[in-house]
Amino acid sequence: MPLPTIEWEGDINGRIKLIDQTLLPLELKYVYCEDIKSIWHAIKTLMIRGAPAIGIAGTMGIVLGIKNINTSDINTFLNELKRVKDYLGSSRPTAVNLFWGLARMERVASENKNKPVKEIKDILLKEAIKIQNEDKEICRKIGENGVALIKDGNGVLTHCNAGGLATADYGTALAVMFKAKEQGKRFKVFSDETRPLLQGARLTAWELIHAGIDVTLICDNMAAHVMKLGKIQCVIVGADRIAANGDTANKIGTYGVSILAKEHGIPFYVAAPVSTFDLNIKSGNEIPIEERSPEEVTSGFGKRTAPEGVKVFNPAFDVTPAKNITAIITEKGVINNPSTENIQKIIGK
């Protein structure tokens, strides 16, 4: 059982407890968010990260934002809730789970607008916890649906972190590996370092070691060589947003891995919950790509590695076209040869 990434402590006047992932693997520290600005900061600075986990953080952030709204007028309350929702949505633009969770909370509030404001607040807290519990079940189902794709003796490459730290507790891409471990399969994982913030080195390697899974860390630019050596039989990654046609946004570098996998005839799998699909956009060309601070590249982890004044381009994500994806593993089933039609067959319209 992975450590809980994020939890709500107490009643409506409580707080959010989460692992500060910026300190891993050297230090396991919990931080507490008691107001909306602190959870916005935690999402923005990657204390909490991973699309499903960000979605949960957003829903709990709604509770932080509305718990001290002192009004009995429902329209005033709903207007303030929308302000809170929009503020939280400004933290990170790419992971659609954040906006899915925020919209769900707003919808639940609207559906209960005939009730007293105090009661609506309690309903929203219950909904946030419900979303967290649903994610736990969804992750387990993704693991079950994808486990057959890892064969005994396989080498599996993964990029970034799509484990328990990125979800409620079990992961998406790593859920498949955790399930394979539980079934007694023998396999090796190669974890891309994932520059510039090293989520593969700091987080994925940490999770897999603690799970007792054989993991080898490699630099991002070693993936092609490792594939050529025949050490990789499949690639499994997570996702931050999936367009209606199957184009998938994930951590920068994922697109390159998909090209390498295609060149070497290696199946490339994406593991993600249905909430990561954005069926309102036709293709990956419409997915907003977050650009982050130049300092993440020039001065990562406190040491400057580039000359002063150099220009930096630092997109946090790239988009893998559906044609490079062998299948998408969801809680509703495996979508082979992702396309608009095949996606709708599994998850509906």
C-alpha cells in the first residue's frame, strides 16, 4: 500500500494534509494547507502533482475556499464558489483532471442550491472525499485491466511519475506494475530520469524500490540505446490530458519516447482514468501546454548549470499522437488503436 499522497483532516473546518513531493526522495515531509492560497501554491510549485492528485487537490481546495464564506444567500454563495473555482483553475493549465474536479464540485453545489448554505458546504466536503475514494478504486481497476500487458521476463520503460504519488494511492502506469508484482510476475522496470525536474529519478524510482520492484534508473537520452539492446518489451506512461482522437499530453519527453518505441517495434501504452479524457477537444493541437520557469532548467535543485543570460524554453508537457499509442488502459477497459471511434466504444460520448 503506497503512502497516502493527499488527505482531508477533520470536518468542514479542517485542512488538507499532503506529501511535499519537491523534497523526495531525501525527505518525506507532510505539509498542511488551511486556506485556498496555500493549496494553490502547493499545486503550482509541484508539492502536489500528477493529474489525478491535482484533481483531488482542486476539489479539496474548493472546500478550503468556501468554508469561511459567511452568507445565507445562495446566489452570493454560488458566485463566491465560482471565484474560488476560477482561482484554483489558474494554478496549472494542462492536467484536465483539475478542471474536471472543479466543475464537478460546482455542479454538485448547483444541484443542491435549494438547501441551506451550511448544508451545501458539508455536501461539498463529502463530495471531495468521495472523489478521492473513487480514484483509489479507479487506480486499482486500471492495474487489473493492464496487468496482462506485462509478460513474465519483460523489461518495462516508464517516463515521469504515474504512481501513488500522482493519484489517491496506487497510480495509473505504476498501478499496472504494482499489480504485476502482486501476481508474482518477474519483470524489470527502467525509469527515465525525466528532466528537468527528475520525477522519474526522485519519485518513480523511490516508489518502485519501496514496492520491492526491480528498477533501473536511466537518463532520458539513454532510452534509445536501452531499447536497441533489447532490454525493453513495452512502455507504460501516464497522461495529463487525452483528446477525443486519442492524442495524449504527458510530461515533456514522452513524445520522444513514443517515437523511439515505434522505431524499435515496442508497444507503447498510456494508463489513465476516464476523467483524463477531454472529449471537448478534437486533437492534441488544442491541448494547452504549460510553460514553466527558466530556473528549473538553469538552476535546478540549487545549482546553476547554464550561463547567465541564456534564453530558455521550458514546456512542461508534450503531445504524443494517437498513431504512436498501442493502447490506452482505463478503468473501463483497454482501448486498442486509440481513435475517436474506439475511445467512444469504451468510455462513451
